[in-house]
Amino acid sequence: MVTRRAFLGTSGLALAAGVAACAGAKAPAEKFEVNLSEAEWKKRLTPAQFATLRQEATDVPFQSPFLNEHRAGIFSCAGCNLPNYSSKTKFDSGTGWPSFWQPLPNAVRLRKDSTLGFVRNEVHCRRCGGHLGHVFDDGPKPTGLRYCMDGTALKFTPGKA
């Protein structure tokens, strides 16, 4: 008979091994229109932007100034300026990150992210590959999706959306 302690201990070891394996596994290198060296990215971006866009860091929730951005405009990749989201698709998800129910056409790409031990869909910029955030299936109509973006990965240009 397997005790709860033995089961949990074995499960914990298996989970830790899986996380370690996922963290060490590198996805095949993707090709992007904008390819810069690490040094060039560091010159172009702030330290926070570099951590998010190039190292897949996550912003602290409820800290982005874009949470309270309600003007018409376009949210673009802070790395390469590609327009990613219209303010028309922005909504308050209550999660602490700027959220959108749909990206602009041909603006983002998705890839599997298993770094936390479970699979999520990472959103990255189609042009430079910068990490923008993740997409979840708990958003509003019409798509039912929530593109949960890191504010440091974006820049906002007010105007026509």
C-alpha cells in the first residue's frame, strides 16, 4: 500500500525532474526578421524590457501603467515597434496585467511554455521573437481568449486604434 507521504514524495520528485528537464530543454532556434545580438538588445532596451522581452521575465502584477490606459491607440512591441494590439480589444481582466481578447493580424506567434511544470501558450512578437506574455482561454467574447501581456514588453501610441 502506498502511503500519502510516499505518494506525495514520489510525485514531488517526478515533478521536480520534469521541471528541470523542461528548463534545460531548448526549443529549436526560430528565425525572425529582427535579429540582434544580446549586446545590441541591451543597448536598445531598458533593463526591465530586456528581462521581459529577451529573458521571458514576468512583470509584477498591478504595476503596469497600461492597466489604466483607456485612450484609443496601438500597443506595439517595445523591442521592434511592431503593432501588436489595438486598444479596441483591451479589457480589464482583473489579473494585474494588460489584457486583450485579440491581437492584430500577423502580429504575434504562440509557442508551448512548460517552464512552470505545466503547459501554457507563450505569446511572442512575430517580428523579433520578444516575449510578450501568455494567452489563456478564459477571456471575453467574441474570442474567449485573454492575451495577458507584460506591460514592459509593450509601448503605447495614442491615436487611431
